[in-house]
Amino acid sequence: MTTLIEPLVTEIDAQVLLARAADSGFRLVDIETSAGQTVWEWRRGDEPRPQFVLRRVALHWMQEFLVRESKVAFVSDSGPSIA
């Protein structure tokens, strides 16, 4: 039974991640290179377009990207500061 549920949960997680990426202006497309290889590419405006051979790896990259992008620097009004 686990083998039937896990792929479904994984696809639901992927759809949530794709929606979060879309909120940040990204879309994931699959393209075929001139050599006939299918690759996955994240697109957002004129920015560099990272490409991945596996969809799973492209999704993992975006998950990590969104985590890094959402981090906010800690600001304190007390203690030493760096000038």
C-alpha cells in the first residue's frame, strides 16, 4: 500500500512547489536540446535558466532556491554592530 500512496504524496508536494515557484515568477518547462536530450528548465524573465536532466532534481533545486530566497537577515536594535 505504501508504494501506491508515496508517489501521490510526492506529486502533491511537487504541485505545491510548482505553485510556490509560480508565485515567485518561475515556470518549469521541458525542452529538447539540439542533441535530442530532454531537459527541465526554470524560466523567469531574462534571468539565467538553470537546466536539469531530471524533473526531480529541478524540483529539489527550486525548493532550495525558495528557502534561500525567503530568508530574512536578522536585525537587532541592541548589541554590537558591524560598521
